[in-house]
Amino acid sequence: MGRQMTEMLKGTLEGIVLALLTGKPAYGYEITTLLREQGFSEIAEGTVYALLVRIEQKGLVDVEKRPSEKGPPRKVYSLNSQGEKELDEFWNTWSFLSERLEQLRKDGK
């Protein structure tokens, strides 16, 4: 992954993870797997876990400890109402930016 892609992901990864949690609670490794299935193959697990700590501290998710077949209980994250509001704001911002960027690209041709 190039430097530019890495920098852009830093600003959008929180919204991407919140979107993944819409309607489907998940634990850290599961979220990493979902990201990789969506084509974000270069994202390190450590990056995801650090992000999960941040969104938990911001109150955007509810956390439930569930038993694991292997090892200690897993922290399962689910989007709460504050997280839904944050995700709505992310999508509004994304729409605004993508429309402006697309216009700039068209104007440049």
C-alpha cells in the first residue's frame, strides 16, 4: 500500500469500522478479517485494536465480553446510538468530499 493510501485510510478507518459494525456486532480479529475481505489487506491487527480502544473511549460502541472457544473471553463491539450518529456524520462528510473531488477531477480534464 502506498503512502498516500495509508494517509487517506488514517482519516477514514474509524468510519469504515463503524460501517462494518452496523447491524452486526464483531470482535477485533473478526473486524480485521472483514476489512481484509473488503480489500483492506494491508491493515495491521494492531491498528484495528488501537482504533477499537479509541472508539470505545469515545462511547461510539457498546462492548460485551463473550466466552471464547480458545483463550480468554472476547470483547465484542456493537454500534450504539452515538456511534450511529457518528457514522451518519461520516457518510455525510464522505458524500460531500467525494462529490467535490469528482468535480475537481472532471474539471481537470
